[in-house]
Amino acid sequence: MDAGSLKSANNYQSKCPDQRRTIRENDYFPGKDRLDRFIPNRSAMDFDYAHYMLTGGRKGKENPAASSPSKEAYRKQIAETLNMNRTRILAFKNKPPAPVELIPQSFYSSSVQQPKTTKPRRHISQSSERTLDAPDLLDDYYLNLLDWGSSNVLAIALGSTVYLWDASDGSTAELVTVEDEDGPVTSVSWAPDGRHISIGLNNSDVQLWDSTANRLLRTLKGGHTSRVGSLAWNNHILTTGGMDGKIINNDVRIRSHIVETFRGHRQEVCGLKWSASGQQLASGGNDNLLYIWDRSAASSNSPSQSQWLHRMENHTAAVKALAWCPFQGNLLASGGGGSDRCIKFWNTHTGACLNSVDTGSQVCALLWNKNERELLSSHGFTQNQLILWKYPSMVKMAELTGHTSRVLFMAQSPDGCTVASAAGDETLRFWNVFGIPEVAKPAPKAHPEPFAHLTRIR
């Protein structure tokens, strides 16, 4: 470049200083804010680390003789721990460094449970699986004429005769027909062994039978003065409830079988159920009362002066339907008759009523599902239906219809899946209402149902 050109350039700079500065600012700061310099964010700067790297961090490298392998390994470990292996001293941004993974992802990913899949909704058939004729079945609310034993044999009393239906092969056998002056049969109940069965009679006697040998073992006399409408077993103790209002514990192993007597009901005892632990007995009567009796308290008193533990007066009609909860030992469900229509839930330790649900009709029987938190109730007028409830919300899950008269009796199969119901219309119906447990689903059977060819009990 010649001297003339240089001179003209200097003259231009001296004459237009502002214009030159404007051009440079536009080149570097094209935005709206005209800033003359960049000020970094000092909060993101690590001045201590910068000072160390500028003054002391390089001493070991400048003087290799003074640095031993152990010191060098120690320095590297300290630098790694304090996150000092960085290349940049000044950071002009607020983004933090990536977090150090203290626990490997593979350590806890295997221990975290995967979310459970939604359980498919169980199909509940609205109609009965089978219907059998049950002629001469007594239409009496206060009796208990149906029971399903642990050997998978169903016992039903039709008039003065007790029939046994074997669910495994569908065979039917007559156990006994009592004399007219002794009958009709007013209650039946299987012993826990599934072999022996007790039969309550209209003449106040109770018979004990061996169903396998088809033989009468003994007759319990002298306890009641009128018909025995309710029975309940507790190991070797057979508890009987009569129209005379008395509840008697009979030890079937000894000659003098009466060991305790519970006095409280003023009218017929129509419901009896022992808890699973065998320590508490629930009794319901035609006097609208529900009692809870404690076995240990009864044993400490004289046989004729046993005192009740709780006395409930909440029902306004006869209390026949009783069911102990299988998953909560102190929870009892009770159902009232036509003037009450309620299912009530009780804490039998305290005697408190936990809930009451108006079903709209007479409650005849109650059964808990052994595999789910569900309760099945059978009813009288007007629908004569079975209702499956979800516990504890008591939301109706299904209503099963088919009976044309009140459904007086219900019994549950040993596996807890099938329910048999008997009604005043003289029919016996089988319902697959509780389904099949997931842990014990049997393989599909090739042969037909064992009672598919049957249409009558006799």
C-alpha cells in the first residue's frame, strides 16, 4: 500500500470515529440491546480450582523427581473424588455437571417390583348351573335343612327323610327316614370330619349318624323341650338350639353329654355359628336378639349359668342368617327377617356395629367367599334372589334369580366355589358364583358333569 492510501485511511478514521464504532458494535451485537462488553456469570466460576491449577497443580509435573508413584496415584484419586479432572477453568453457563451415579442402575432396577397387571374381571353367571327337584322341602324360615360336608357330600332334609348327594359322582342315597311321631327333620349339620352328621328332630331329640356305615350312633335326649332347629359343631362339641330358647353344648364323647347351657334367648333359636377359632359362638333368635358367647367364660361358670359376652338389639326382626368372616376372625355378619331386611357387621371383640345395609327384603342366609372379599346373601319376598356383595363397600356385584319362592337355605362346597340353595319352591339350585381360585384351578375334565343326568333328589 502506498503512502497516499495510508494517509487517506487515517484521515477517514479521524473524521468518522462514531461511524466506525457503530459498525463494529453491529457486527458483534446484532440484537436490540447495544452492550459494549460481555460480563460472565461469576457464580458459575470455580476460582479456587483455577488458582490451584495456575499455582500448585503443575508443580508435580515441573519437578518429576519430587513426585513419587504413590503420591501421583494419591493425587489422581483426590482429583477424581473432588471432580477436579476438568479441562475448563471458567464456565460461562449455569448448566451443572452431570451427577455422579453413586448406585449402579442395575443394582436397584432388579429389586424394584414391576407393576402388577390388572386382574381380569371374573365372569359371574346369572343363572344356576343345575336345578334339582326337592319335594317336601319345608318352607319354614326358622329351620336349617341344608349342609355341605368336608367330604363333598350334600345333606338335605325333605320332610322326615334325610338324603345324601355325593358331588364327586352325582349319586344320591337315603340316610334315614324318621317316624312320623318324631319328625319332621328340623335341622342337619355335618361334623368337621365329613363322616358323621347330626340330625335335629321335631320331638326335641338329636341323632348322630355315621354316614359311611349308614348307622345310628346315639340319640341325645333331655336337653330341649321342643324342636331343635339349629345345630353347630366345634370339634367334639355339638351345640344345639331349640324352640325353647336354650342353647346347649353337648360333648358327644361322654354319656352325660350336656356340658354347658347358654340362657339368653326368650324365643326360638334359629341361627348358630361357631367362629373359626372355636372361642366364640354367635346365636340369633326369633326374639330379634343376637348374642355372642365366649367359650372360655362359659367353662369357668356352672353349666346352667353361662353368661353372654355381647347382647345386640339392633335388629328389628328374627336373626337367622349368621356368617363369620374367613379373613378377619372377629368380624361377624348377621341378617334380619322381613321387618328388618338388613345385613349388619359386628366387631365381636367390642360388640360394636360396624355397618348396616338395607337389602330391601328378608335375609335368609349369608355366606362369605373363601377366596375373595365378597359376601353372598339369599332373600325372600319380593325378588327371591341371591345377591353378591363386594366387601367392605357393599356394592352389588351380581343378582342371581331363578327361585320362585324365598331362598331359605344355602350351603357352600368344600373348595368354596359352588353354592347350593334350597327354596320354598321345592327346588335345589347350584351356582358357580364364587369362581375358581387361581392357585387351584383344576384341569378341564373330559367327562360330563356328575349330576348332568339327574333331575330329582329322589
